[in-house]
Amino acid sequence: MAKRGEAAEAAAVEFARAFETRLGPGRLRRRERLAPYVNWRVGGPAEWFFIARTPADLLAAVRVAREARLPVTVLGYGANVLVSDAGIPGLVILNRTEGVAISGAEIRAESGANLVALARRACEAGIAGFEFLIGIPGTLGGAIVGNAGTREEWIGERVLEVEAVDDRGEVVVWPASQLDFGYRRSRFQRTSDVVLAARLRGYRASRSDIEARMQQMLEARKHQPSGPSTGSVFKNPPGDYAGRLIEACGLKGYRLGGAQISEKHANFILNVGGATAREIRALIELAKAAVRDRFGILLEEEIRYLGTWDT
Ligand SMILES: Cc1cc2nc3c(=O)[nH]c(=O)nc-3n(C[C@H](O)[C@H](O)[C@H](O)COP(=O)(O)OP(=O)(O)OC[C@H]3O[C@@H](n4cnc5c(N)ncnc54)[C@H](O)[C@@H]3O)c2cc1C
């Protein structure tokens, strides 16, 4: 047992050394608490933690971890994840690669680009088609993984191609036709690829029209609950709304510890103070069971679970 512990520590020292050699000293942190980096403000530590500021950082960090056979998890704004209280093993990379370049109606953006900033940049350049991003917190990478959007529009429709690093550390360029975009779905949910950048296409429109549409989108969100959440927890089942079903089960406002099903919108769960990941997950399971028992419908999570769970 003691031998195994020593071997693990030796491997950790070797990984930290390899990481520093490639990415510079003092940038890799050990056992960093993740709650401050995710929207729900819950979750335990990352075994290893690194903030990538450039695409070269991101690629090198992924490669060093792959060489050390450590799992890699990328976090954008953590606006669609529940990190377990036990935390995430391996390397967690906080993606802050934010470069955006515009040419005609095309945008090439790094995967850490902020979606709201992207919508505004497109507007300034007279490129329409990205207005719906104005109300969606997150990075481009997270949006591509989950094909983020509204009921009418989603990011996959705007993607021409995606540059990613695969599980062998090779850079691959995927055309949109191979990305299997569907309702809150993409191929990246089934692989360990890390999204590096994407080429997107909009269409030309007047700035004032684009601004007016963004304003409408923001107005439509005015009634959304505020507070630490991930937006909608569940996907809407065909022909219905997860929020309506949960509300019909009498769960609006239901509270478990510091986690509460929103009183305004039953598909939102809020951290109303001191919630744990376990409490949020228990509330998710409770809502799922209630909807299944009452309506025979199995709700599917839109959010993704990260880290080690003992369920
Ligand atoms: C108030 C509120 C409103 C919201 N409204 C909407 C909405 O209208 N529509 C909608 O679709 N979503 C909505 N969301 C959810 C969220 O904004 C989106 O899912 C967003 O795309 C999350 O981006 P992120 O960068 O924070 O991803 P994260 O939550 O950080 O990550 C999501 C998943 O993607 C993975 N990932 C992230 N970056 C990469 C990368 N570069 N390479 C590989 N994997 C990666 C993560 O490991 C994780 O599995 C809302 C959230 C909030 C809090």
C-alpha cells in the first residue's frame, strides 16, 4: 500500500516537472478548489489545475497530460456542469484562449472565446446570426460541445469546421458535417477531444438590425431566475417542457439543503446558499423520479456531471 502511494507521488512529481519544462514554472496548481470557477459555485478540487491563455498553452497542456496518461477536463465558465464534491482527478484546464478574427462574414475564434463578447464582436462587424449567444454564458468550446442555443437557433448551424486535439494529442480539423450536431448534442460529448478553435459563418446585416435582435433576445430572458445556476438542467422532452412537467409535480420552490428548484422556472436549480454538489444532484434525481412516476417521461440532463461520484 505504502509502495503504491510512493509510486503515485513519484509519478506526480514527474508530471509536474514535465509540465513546468513545457509550460513554464509556477503555472500548474495542485488540489485547486473548483467551486469559484463554475456557475453553481459547488464542487471539490481539481487534482491538477492550469489556466490556458493561448492556443499553444492549451495544446501543450493537453499533450503533457496525455503523455502522463492523466485524464483531461476542460472548463469554460462551468455554466453547464455539476462538479462533484470529491473533485476531478487528472488535469483540469480552465480555458481562457479568447482570440477572435473576422474576415467577411466568417469568424475564426479560439475555444475560450466568451459567447457574449463573440455576439457583440459579430454585431460590430455587421455579421448577423450570432445574436442568440447574447444571453448564453459560456465559452465557444463549451457551446460547441453542447450545441448551445435557443429553441430556434444553435451554434452548430453556424459552425464551418472545428479544430480539436484528439486522444493521441494530434490536431484534427472536423468539418461541421461530421460533428453530429443535434438538440444539445455533438460528437464531442462522446470523445475525449479538446476543442481548440472553430471557423463560423454568419451573414451580412445592418448593425442596427443586429442590435435590435440582441435587445429582443435579452428582453426575452428578463424573467429568467437569477443566482448561481446552470440555466436549464434538463433537455425538453419531445413536444413538452421539462419545466412544465416538474412544476406539475408540485416541485417549484422545493428545497434540499442549499439547493432549490427555482420558484420562477422549475427547470432551473439555484444554489441559494452553501449548497453541495450532492444536494444539487439529489434534487435532480428527485425531479426525474417525480416526472417519471407521474408522466412516464424520463427527463434527460442537459448539464454534464464532472468528477468522481459514488452513485
Ligand atoms: C443563466 C443561464 C442561462 C443559460 N441559457 C442557455 C441557453 O439558452 N441555451 C443553452 O444552450 N445553454 C444555456 N445555458 C447553459 C450554458 O450557458 C451553455 O451550456 C454554455 O455553452 C456552457 O459553456 P461553458 O464554456 O461554460 O461550458 P462548461 O460548463 O465549462 O463545459 C460544458 C462541457 O463542455 C466541456 N468543454 C468545455 N470546453 C471544452 C473544450 N474547449 N473542449 C472540449 N470540451 C470542452 C466541459 O468539459 C463540459 O463537459 C445557460 C446557463 C446559465 C447559467
